[in-house]
Amino acid sequence: MERNWDDLLLREYRPEPTVRLAVHEVPRPSAPVVDVHNHLGRRMDVNELVVSTDQAEWLVKDVGALVGGMDEWDVQTIVNLDGDWSDELDANLDRYDRAYPGRFATFCRLDWAECRRPGWPDRLAKSLQDSVERGACGLKVWKDVGLHVRDEAGALVLCDDERLAPMWEVAAQAQLPVLVHIADPPAFFEPLSEKNERLEQLLVHPEWHFAAPGFPRFQVLIDALEHLLAENPGVTFIGAHVGCNAEDLGWVGRALDTYPNFYVDIAARVADLGRQPRATRRLIMSRPTRVLFGTDSFPPDHVAYAGYFRFLETDDEYFPYSQSNPPGSGRWAISGLYLPEDVLVDVYGGNARRIIPGLTSPQP
């Protein structure tokens, strides 16, 4: 019996494009890579906050095998954003940075649970200073700041909270770069409806939906980020995921032009950048020293890297950004940027080596 296709559910729809287009595989990049946004530690979710425990497993089981893969993919260095603090930071440094010099750069984090007890600003600053002395290459600030972290009075702590000034002073004095992720895509902050372009994604991941009362609006978080940049010109900030605002490249470009201490990575935003390839190319071409390569794909593998290489280096059109069907972010395809060689050298690794302490130049 022939099916009545009027009853087809959207989640069952799997269209296969019939347009015939060029396909260029890029197994290796045109310049050595520094992946500034990845996760190699041992972490688990507890009560909506991310913590590390001795019981959690390492995301990378065999570090030696990963290094072998990095050699094949021409990935010189991976930044590990899961360093945490104290003994856990040392465990990450021992496993990665100290065991394989030059191949990994571990960023520390802070124990934001400290905010629940009076005196937390000084304790956070002292923790960061301790992490600097242990050998952290940078600081990662995650979106729990602004969405979940609350002070001793129960108020949300935003990234530009003036009480964080001692912490930012430590970062400035140590010339410690700060990779900050303060917001997810704006659709995550909008009600679920037939107009929400991330509806399918949010149905799969309801924990990513922040439209409920108690969460700040997306623009509040973006405004806090901009205020943070303005108030701390001595700190180098890397805005994760295209400054947490890949849907508004006009804002990103203006922020890069206004704040010389601001950089952005492209991690986990190829889907968004690739559906606006001309605007993305203009952003990078006009500011080639301010955009950093990152993937946020963990554990790292060649399939993910090759997808990024194709996006950056080819002029291929309308190709999938994901191996899944339907793809995670939304039902669209992307086009490549076809960046010139000199810009690729900066984006792939040159920019990261200029702002992250301890990174070395690639071997000839």
C-alpha cells in the first residue's frame, strides 16, 4: 500500500540533495594547526555545573595515540580547557603538557562554588595565581558564569561582576589569556515554537534551553561580555564560538575593531559560519590576526579536523557540516571560505602562538 506522504513527520524526513557539486577533500591543512578549543580532561555534569572528579574517566584514553594522530593531521598543539585547579590541574599538566612538551597547552578553571561563601573574590584570585604558578597556559570561563553561578545572597554572578576585579588583575599581570564562553546561540534563549530554528536540537537537549524565568536574556549576557572587554583592556580575551555570537557577525566585527584585547575562535560554529560564507570571509579577511582555529570536537579525530580544513580552504558549495542526518544544529548545508595562504597561516596557528604563552613555532 502506498504511503500517504502528507503524514510524514519532520523527524523522519531525510532529503538527499541532487545538485552535482565539486568535492575537495583536505586531509591535511596548508599550515600547522593549533586547536585552541578542545577538551581532554576528566569531567562530568553534576547539578548543571561541570566539575571534575577522580572517578571520572579521561576523555582521551591513549595520549600517545592522540599525538600520533596529531602528527598525521599536522596538528601541532591542542589546547586542553579542562585543567581545573589545584591537584587536578597538576594531573592534567602531568598527563599532557609535561609528558609531551609543545603538543598540549592546558588552561585552568576556577571553582565557582566558592561564590556561595563570603570572601569568594579573593579566594578566586588566589586560586588563579596558584594555577599560574603551577603552569597553566590560560583560564577558561564557562557559561555557568551568568547562567548558574550564584553568590552568597543567591544573586547570579555575571562575567562583568565588579567583584571579579582581583581575578582579572591576576590574569593581566600574568599575561594569561582567558577563553570565555558566556552564551549559547540566541535561539536557545527563545521559546520553543515552530519559529525556533533550533527546535529539533533543543528537543534532543532540553538542558540547553534557557528561556525559562531565572535565566538572563541572551542580550544581557552579550552586553556583560562587552562590558568585561571594555573594563579590562590589559587582559587578552578569546571569545569562544565566534565570540558567542556567530549569528551576528556585525556585532563580532565591531567588537574586534573596538577592543584590541578581543579575539574569537571558530570552534563548533562551522554550521553557523558556513551558511553565511561571504560575511564570514569578509570578517576574517579584514581581521586576519584576530580569528583563531578551534574545533570543540572531542576526543579529537581526523574526520572532524578534515571538515574544518575543507571549510576554510576550499570553495566547495552546499556540503554537510555534520556526519549525522539530520545534522545537529539545523537542516542546512554550508559553503567553504577559500581563504588565501597567508590568512590560513594566521588562523590555523600563527595568531594562537602570539597570544598563548609557551606555544612554539612549528618545526620546518
